[in-house]
Amino acid sequence: MDEDGERQDNPKHQVRLTNAFWMQPTEVTQEQFAELMGFNPARFVKCGPRCPVDQVSWDEAAEYCNALSQEEGLEFCYDCWESKGKVHCQPSKGYPMPYDCKGYRLPTEAEWEYACRGGDYNTVTVDNNIQGPRNAPSLDPGSWYGGNCGVSYEGAHDCSSWFGRQYEAFKCGTHPVAAKMPNSLGLYDMLGNVWEWCSDWYGEYMVEPITDPAGPKFGRYRVYRGGSWLSYAWHVHPAFRGWQPADLRFGENGFRCVRTVPIDHPATPFQ
């Protein structure tokens, strides 16, 4: 069965994950990011502290994961450095695969999609009842997307000219996390609000079955998933992939953290 989010670069294929992982139930908020990093890069500051941090690069997201690991005395999953006023990060050379690091990190694409689908790869969380470019009633209960993202706060995006919408609005932007329904795993905003960075370099999928994929070894672009407040309805789908340079910032991108579950299984860090 084809899905709305399936394209030539990501044909449907079988994936097996062998490492249990914890995932943050919400996107990292502006409050969480600022408290740990000492600054707030968000475009939509007026949305408030409980809104997802946006306008954050992949490198800054990786640096945040390291800072969170340091706070809890865990190993770093990324090697980071500064150059010309920007932070740059790469997966730590001490771990052949991201799953091997026990600190905080960005999810692999496979982990992200498994979590987005509520732990069932056979589940399509969006039906085909798309009635317009920004009009998909099936998205409304659990997602902020281009059809329902109207806001009234200062600094929001002028969306008065958008067409084919579920609800009319003059200004649009992000919303507080966990304001919509969670999925079956208790995860909020997996689709919509902000795109979420994944750890993988962008590359075309293979059609063969694969175990614990982590993307290409090298690349030009990092992958993000899930759609955002700005997205057309067909982009807000578990299978749809976007990609941009790791140091790029824009007002649609955020992230959430994961951790590989240690062998001794201590209590989940995300409460």
C-alpha cells in the first residue's frame, strides 16, 4: 500500500529496531532550551515558554543534547566545536552507531517514525481525506499544521493570503506543546507544530529489509520529520522527509531528545 508521504527517495521497506529507547514526550520548549543553553533562538518568542523552541539548527540541537547529558553525568553523544561564531557538531567518534551512546541524542529516522506511528509501522496516522492544501480534518485532533495554526500573539507570521485552509486566520505560528491529543505512546506533537531534527544524514532508502538503520556515514544535509505549523497537509505525515544543512536555522525547526535504554533499566528520565 502506498502512503501520501511516500516518494521515490523513501520507498516502503521493512525496518527492525533492536534497541529500546526513551523519547521526550514533547518537543523541547523555549523554557527548557533557554534554561540549559542560556539563550533562546526562537522566532516565536511571544508564543511563550511552553511553546517549542524553533529556529534551532541541527548543530544547536546536538549541543543541547550534550548539555542535558552533562547535567545528568552521562556520556556525550556528539563532538562539538565553535567556528566563526557558530557551533558545529558531529556524532561522537567513540560510538560506531548512535544507539551505542547512553547519553541524550537526537532520534534516528527509524526511531522517530516508529514513535510517530505509535509503535506500529503498519499504522498510518493520517487518512487520505485531504480536502485542500491546508485542510485535513483528520490532522486537527493531534497536530498544528497550516490549516489550524492561527494565533494572536505579536511577531506571528502573516498568513492572511493562505488558501485551501481548514480554519481562516490572519496570523499563524507555533502553539504550546501538549495542547493537542497525544498518540498511543503518549507522545505529543509528533506531527506538526515544528519539524523535528533527526540524527541521520539525508540519503535515499534501500528497498531491502534493514536492522537498526542510522543513515549514511556522510552527507550534505540532515533530515527532519513531522511537518510544522507552516506545512501543507500532505507534508504532515509519518513517512514524509525534509532535509537542510546542519547549521541552518529557520522558524519551522525544533527537536526532541531520546536515550537508549541502559541495560540496568533505571526509571525513565522523561517525566
